[in-house]
Amino acid sequence: MTTHTNFAHQDRPIAHRLRELWAYRHLVGNLVIRDLKVRYKNSVLGVLWSLASPLLMMLVFYVIFGVMQRPSVDRAFHLFVLTGLLPWNWFSMSVAGGVGCVVGNASLINKVYFPREVLPVGVVVGELVNFLFALPVLIVMLYLWDIPLTMHALWLPVIVAIQAVFTLGVVFLLACANVYYRDTAKIMEVVLLAWFFGTPIFYDYGAFNRVIPILGWPIETGRLAYILNPMGTLVANYRTVLYGSPDGPPSAPDALFLLRTALTAFAILAVGYWAFARRSGRFGEEV
């Protein structure tokens, strides 16, 4: 019965699947609450760790880059790093948890019918909650170091939404792949490590910018790196609207560059969701 229902769901139009996913939004909320409880079980601070964690990270960065050695950025380098690290943590934790979200809920999948999309969505939303808990801490720290919020912070919901779309697309794709190829989770551990160092968290692509000829066209390596790495663009945009530049206040992001990143994010989501939806009917047999 369950398998038949799953195949029926697989063949439904995308609009129907989205309506059904919305109807099960309470299940997403329950999964988020469950994961938060499990994460902070037997913890003294509990969910307050979402606030304490960025404070502790900032303290470490301040000691290392503000006291022990001179950083490449003079103005509050620990906040320069933290502004990029928080969105990266949201992405990397979502990917790390999302890869195994279908396999890890095999017993639930084989017992109860629900849209399988709930599982990846629950992981990404859960990590988004942690990110949103940490964001006010970052804003307070920026203010204490004389970098107050400006009107450009109004871009934050747009940047957060684009990252959510991109992250969800990646998680859909990897969660599906891991059902059939269990090495996916192990491979992604290495990929995430390389991706972390390839994302401008401790540096800026502009510091390594060069002009190189590609097919006869002069291409700036910094801009090419942003094009190839959407997380690099997102981190740069968070930094632009909250921290500013190393020698300037916060400003508006490059709208065209942000639009390109948004189009890339929606393309990744379309591919990831298509792959997930096409295979979700067989998850019960494979897990």
C-alpha cells in the first residue's frame, strides 16, 4: 500500500506536490523541533548554544587575529571572518545533515506516508533557525566595534532567501544520490572541506585577483571565482550589507551579480528537486 501510494505521489504534477508539501508543513516544524531537542539534549545551555557558539567563535578569532598575529584586514578582522562563517555554517551543516536525511529516516519512510520532500526541507529549515539565532549576536558585535546597521541591511531577507533556495537544491540532489550511492556522504566530507577553503571566509577573492586570457577574452580570476562558487557570492553579499569593506562602511550589493546568483540558485533547486521527485517513489525499496 505504501509503495503504491509513493509511486502515485511520484507521478503527480509539480503543483500538486507543492500543495501537498504545504499541507504537511506542520510535520516540517515537528522535525525541526525534534532535531533541536536531540542536538541540545543533556546540554546545560540548551538552545542558548545557538547564541553562545558565535560568541565563542568570535572570541577565538579575536585572540588569534586580533592579538596573536596581524591579519590581512585591519578593521575588526574577527568580525570580517564571523560575518562569512555564519552563513557558511548554515550551508555546510545543512549539507552534512541533509545528505543522510532520507537514509537516516528509513523506518519512518517505510511505516508512514508523507511527502519525502519534508525531510530535506526540515534539515535546511532547522539549520536556518540556528542561523537566525546567531545573526542578532553578530549584529550586536558589529555595533560594539562601531559597525552599526544601515539601510543596506534591508537586503538581508533577499540574501537569506537566495541561500535557502540554493542550499535546498543542493540538499535535494545529495539526499537523493545518497539513497543509491552511500559513498555520497563520505565524498561530501572532503568536498565540503575543499569548498570551505575555496570560499572567501578568511580572505577576499579580490586579494588574489588576476586577469587571465580564456578563449581570447580577458577574465578577472576574482569574478570568475564568484561565478563558479555561489556560496562565495553569498558570503560576499552578507559581508557587503553588514560589515562593509575593509576600508569602508556597509553598502548595497551588486544587484546584477546578486540576480545571477539567484538565477543559479533556482536552477540548482529545479535540478535537485526534479531528481528527488523523480526517484522519491522508490526510496522505500532502497532504504
